[in-house]
Amino acid sequence: MVERTVDELEALMNTFAWFWGNSHQRWRAAIEEIYGLDAALAIELKIMGAVGRSHAKQLKKILGDEKGISGFMKLFEFVPENFLEHFEIVKLDESEAIFRNRSCSAQRARLNKGLPEYPCKEAGIVYFEAFADEVDPVLKVSAITAPPDPHPDDCWCEWRVYRQG
């Protein structure tokens, strides 16, 4: 294998994350175009739990099996969506983490095409719950806001991960 600089490796990681996001957006758009929004949502809900769990499993193999909020956030740093969207951490302590997406590329692309916002809240919950459960079964996830819910102009979605009990 050819040696790469740190800058090249960072650019490659960002490119691979972009590949994931681009593929995800395109298959979802194709399903929506051919079969409708309800079908796209149903298929996405069917797979996102397995995707979230597999992302966490693979990241644990590389980064270690740390539990709790710190374990979740350590792995979340390398989730493809975080590379694409650069989620902002609003709060982070032993009991909870709150993070938000201020500029969603998928939603902006839909609006630029004249489409309505994609109702991603339910799929996000399924993904993050499976991811959190794989990190530590005591972790729970809630959506503070995400489409189709109303949201401020400077925040597309906001998520809370917390310890149950």
C-alpha cells in the first residue's frame, strides 16, 4: 500500500463519508420517485436499525468497547453522517449528550429540487437507538427536533442520548 499523508487520509475519510451519504440519498430518492414517499420511509425504517448497530459494532472493533455517554460520543465522532454534517455538540456530560445538525445537506438538496423536507425523525430514532444499544444497553435516545417536526432555521435536527435510570 502506498503511504499517505495525514491530509490525504483525512480527505479520503471525508470522501468515503460523502460516498455513503450520496448513495443513501440517491437510493432513497429513487425509491421515492418510483414507489412514493411512504415506500421510501418504510424501507429506510426496515434497514436503519441494522445499519446503526453495524456501524457501532465496526467502530468498537477499531476504537474499543467503552460504555456510557463517553463511549457513544467516542464512536459517534466517526459515524458517516457526522463526517458529512459535522454535528455540533450542545451538551456533553456523564448523564447526557445533546448534538444537532445545523446544515443538513440531504434536506437542503431536497429543498433545492423543490421537494418538501424528508420526514427523517423516525429513521433517525431507529438508527441512533440501535447504535446506542450496541454501545451500552442503558443508553436511550430521543429526538428533540427533526423533520417532520417544526425546527428553527439554524437547526435541522437535535438529538439527546442519555442514561436510563
